Amino acid sequence: MKQVYKSEDGLVFDNKGECLKHEFKLNGGNEVFKELVNQAANEVEHLSGLKLFINEASAEVNWDGDPNEDEHNYVVWQTVNITAYEENGEQRGGDFSKGSMGAYTKELLIKDLLEEFHHPYLSLHEGVLVKGNSEDWMSPYNYRINGVNVEDVLKRSIGKRVRIEILD
């Protein structure tokens, strides 16, 4: 028996990828994702006072997995590349260039952008030092204060006078 795939609007497809591409277009496709990124960037600008420039915001349905296997896992690939500028026009940090397999929501993007461009640049980080909940191969220690990666704060403070004070 041949497998068929039924889309949200009732169309039947022989191929899972074609069905997902149809549904993706049906739900607004790439334009909806671009608008989501734009809304998140506007919110971060409002919260941080930075000016964000969206270099790229795109989404498409494509396959993920081993090309030598018959079964392909189709996902929505989301790509974001954003640059932040301070009021004086100076770029803050590097570009935020990340991809996701359909996981980006407006809220998650706002959180990630604030963690990248705003929180590490604050001059005071007060809270309980905790070990992060995920081991990152780039940062094996992953210590955080109120969700801010301590290593990010230290990297952005090279050449500056720093005081570390244990309060209790």
C-alpha cells in the first residue's frame, strides 16, 4: 500500500516534502517568518536602545538527514543574521547568525537577541552564580548569573577594570 500525505486544506500528496512545502506556503511561508523576525528586532530595539539591522531572515522547507537513506526528514529551516549598532553607530559584538529547524518563535528570538547584544554589556550582574543547564562544546563551563553567560560578560570586558565580589 502506498503512503499518502494529506495537507491541512485537504489536498493529498504522494511525497511528505511536497505536502509540507504546500502547508508552509498555505500558512504564509517565508513572509510570515520575516515578519516574526522584524517584530522581534523591533521589541529588542525598544528594550535595549540598540538599532538592529536584519541582514537575512529566511525560512524554507527542506530535508535533513542522511542523503544515502530512502527516508528524508523534512523540516522548516530558519536562518537569521542580525547586526546590532549602538546610538553612536558603532557595531556591538559580532553578527547574530544562527539557524533553526523550525523552533524560532518571536519570544525565543527576543530572548536570544537580548542575550547576545544586551545582557553581557550591562555593567552590573547581580544574582546567584549557577552552572548552565547545557554543556556547550564551545564553552564547557557555561556558568550563568540570572541567565547571562559569565564567559560572555568577561569576553566583552577585556581591557576594562572588573571587580568580582562574592556577596554571601
